[in-house]
Amino acid sequence: MNIGITVYPTYGGSGIVGSELGRDLAERGHNVHFISSVLPTRVTELNERVQFHEVEMMSYALFEHQPYDLALATKMATVARAEKLDLLHVHYAIPHSISAILARESIKQKMYVPVITTLHGTDITLVGADRSYLPITRYGLQQSDGVTAVSKFLKQATIETFDFDDIEVIPNFICPLHYTRTPDSPLKGELAPNGERLLVHVSNFRAVKRPADCVEIMAGVKAAGKAARLIFVGDGPELSAVRYRAEQMGIKGDVTFVGKQANIADYLGIADVFLLPSELESFGLAALEAQACEVPVVATRIGGIPEVVGDGETGFLSDVGDVTKMTADTLRLLGDEEMRRNFGERGRRNAVERYSTEKIIPQYIAFYERVVKKAKAAAAA
């Protein structure tokens, strides 16, 4: 198949999943065309099966803000016709689904290109649920030829918010060969020169991720006398506040900020505990990646996280903001090597058996085939 994929090319779950989905589809013989303003984060190599089409923005004094959604729709339509795309698969509803639908309608006299929208979370729970965006988001869902959601939680949230239930749940995924335990990595010695335990947090540092809670947890771990370091991977609007909080609590020297990293597995593979104190997670991709690297997860019991992390089996779950319990859970794992190892092994098994690319990518391909077949039948009728 010839597949057009659009993602936000930023450091976040939807961009990561869309990028890695395209890469895996190409490895299986499909032609993938990324259509975006910037090359997506995880797309590291372009070839005859993986191509990038940059959305060109028009500079015109009349526009206070450049109309990206219209520029995207135009590019989608152009690529669809030139490359004879079988479908457009957009990640994140606003504005991608609307742009794709506009592109589909603009060329349907020549060819019909089905639109598949994958929901990732905040496009529904935050953006789409805003009263000003709710009607257009509902329209995007209703007019899509197929809709998927990354978790059962997100499907139910979409049903409740938009009264729309024609949704296929296809969860996020990991490549078991890429996410593995690497205890002998030289990076371990660089980050923990004195053999300290490593607590790791990976995110885009939005307020919803509550990264400052990780600092609170680290302060509690240090107060208990445990030799540990906290590693922050990523960048975003809350980063400066997190740095200030670490300084305030007197643990600045125990916290390392490594910024955005192309290979998250390098850091997860040497971690001892992964921290995810978010107040909203529709799936928790970072938690899945950590488990694939045999790292126990200390997280909040919200959204789709309980679908991924087994409380008392592959990690511990707490209420949002319950830093006291999350600190106690972290100390419990750091103090019991056998528990930490058992949690890690179960987490790895869970990730491979339920969320490996070998299991999930075929679900996407089967969904594509059903949607394309249905669209062709409707066109013929």
C-alpha cells in the first residue's frame, strides 16, 4: 500500500508512534509518505520506501498567524494525487483529521483517499473537549473513514465526550529488539559514577506530566539515605520550573537533565525505577518502553496506565499528587533487589507478549485493508 502519515513532529507519544509505525510499515514492504512541517523525531532515515513531504507555509501580511491547517490540506491533496496514496493516516485529531478530510474532499472527483484518524489522548480529553473545539472535533471523527484509539480508556472517553463509538482500539507498541536491558552500558558509569541507583523520567515536560513531583520523590529518597540520582530526559515548558524546584529542595546536585534524546532506550536500559506521576495519560507509552527494558514503574492510577502497568506486579500505582506513597513505593523497589528484578522481568514479558510490533502492526494493516475495501465498495456503488 501507499500510505500517507501525518504527525506532530515533536517530542511526544503521538509523534513517536506515528513515526515508528511508518518505519515498521516500510520494513514490511509498504510505501510510507510522511507529510508534516518538519521531519518527525523518530524518522532517522529516508529511502525509496520512506519519503518526507514538507508542508510549505505561505507568508502573507494579511495573515497574523500562518494557516497551517490549510497548507497541510493542500500538501496532503498534492501528495495523494502524485503518489497515488491508498489512504491518509493522521495522528491527533486537531487539526490533522480536518485537514485530511478537506484534502480528501478536494480531490474526490479524481480519486477517493480514505482518512484514518488515530486518537492519542489530549486531542480528545483536553483540546477536543473544549466547548469551542467540540463541534469540529466531532465532525472530524464522524467524517473519518476509520478511527482508532490507543487505549480502552480513550475509547470510552471519546464515547462519553462526543457520543461517537465507531472506534477500533489498537494500542501503542514497542520493538522488543530495540528496548532491552543494558546494565553494562558506559552511560551507566557516566550518570552514576559512584554506583548510585537511577530514577528516570521521560516526557515533553508539559504541566500535565507533573515532572516536579519527580523532584519531590527524589528528595524523599535522598532523605531516606538512599544513594540515587534522578535523570530527566526531554524538554518542554515546565523544565525551568523543575530545575528551580530541584534547587529549592537542595538536591540540584543529584539531578541530571539530558534534554531530548534520539534513543530513549539508552537511558531506560540502565534505569532502576521509572517515574511517571502524570495527572493524565491516555496510554503511557513511556511506561511501556520502560517495562520493555525491565524497569519497574512508579506511576499514577489514571487514564490508560492501569491497562499497561500491573499494580504490585510490574510497578506501583498511586493517586495523582500522592508523592508520599510514590516515594515509599520507590524506596521499596530500591531496597528490594529481588522484587525489582521480578517486576522488571514481568514487565518485559507483558510488553513483548501484548505490545510488540509483531502483534500490533498487523492490526493496523488489517484495519487499513478493511477501511480501503469499504471505501472502494462505496465508490463502486
